Amino acid sequence: MKVILDIQDNRAPFFMELVKSFDFIDILKEIKNKEKSKTIQNLAEAFNDVKLYEEGKKQLKSAEDLLNEL
């Protein structure tokens, strides 16, 4: 299972040391760059929106509506 977490900067060192102490968790990558972090957050939200759409819990704009906004 993959999990994306957003950790407050002042708590991150403690949390990372805690996570590293578990032998069943592999840290694949740490993202420290704020821009990259925001991009990943936006992608995660987009995937969540698609999941909610597929479950019938959210309506998304059509491509035509999106293009008309531009």
C-alpha cells in the first residue's frame, strides 16, 4: 500500500526518524521541494476526484466545459 502524507515542517524530522525505525516501511522518496510537493498534492486530489466520480459521488466538468472556460 502506498500512502502520501503532508507533514508539518517542524514535525518532519521526528516523524521521519520514527518511520525509519519500522522494518516494515520502505521510504521510497522524500519530496522536500515545495513546488514538487504541491504538484504531487494536486495530482493526488485529481485522482481522488476521479475515484469519487467513478463511485457516483462527484460530478466533473466535461472537456467541452473546461475548454469553454479557457
